[in-house]
Amino acid sequence: MVWVFILHLISESTWRSRILQRPSCSTKCQAEPASLETYINCLCEEGKIEEASYMFSELKKVQSLLNLMVWNVVLLASLLAGQTNLVWELYRRMMESGVAGDLETVGCPIWGFCKEK
């Protein structure tokens, strides 16, 4: 329930822009990458793939090597939303950034290929 409330607050554009500012407010508060990873997970669970993809790109600007779990969540959510083109793009970007996938990671593009055929 708390995450639904946080998701609602952060999804508003003013909150999103404040969270992503690297030098932020006068108190120097800023969102930690782990918090953004959790937020991306929440967006994927809610089916908000475009927003999750945007936050994913923003997180990559802050943290160059992302957690495999984040890649898998975004890949799977994109696949379940029927956005196989996004699955292929994300998988390509993941390989280019040197992240070693696991069985779940490799299964997403395979499943996407099967859905297209």
C-alpha cells in the first residue's frame, strides 16, 4: 500500500524531475539508485512500460552498471505488454553494456521471437 502511494506521488512530473536532479535541493537529498530500481519495478507491476522505460534510461545515466534484476523486470514487463521491439532493444543495450544475463534474461527474447511468429 505504501508503494502505491509513493508510486502516485513520484509519477507526477514535478516529483519525477525533483527526484532525478543530481545536485538537488538545498538539503542535498537525492534518490538512491536502489530506490529508483524499486520504483521501476513498481511501474512494471502496474503495466506502465513507457514510464518504466523512461526511468530506466534515467537510472542508466546515474548508475552505469544496472542490477540484473532491473534488466529482467523491464524485459519481462515489456514482453508481457506485447512490446517485443522494446524487448529486442533492451536486450541489445544490455549486451552492449556488458551485463551477463541469466536463464530468465535469455528467455525473454526467445519468448518474444515465438510470440512474433
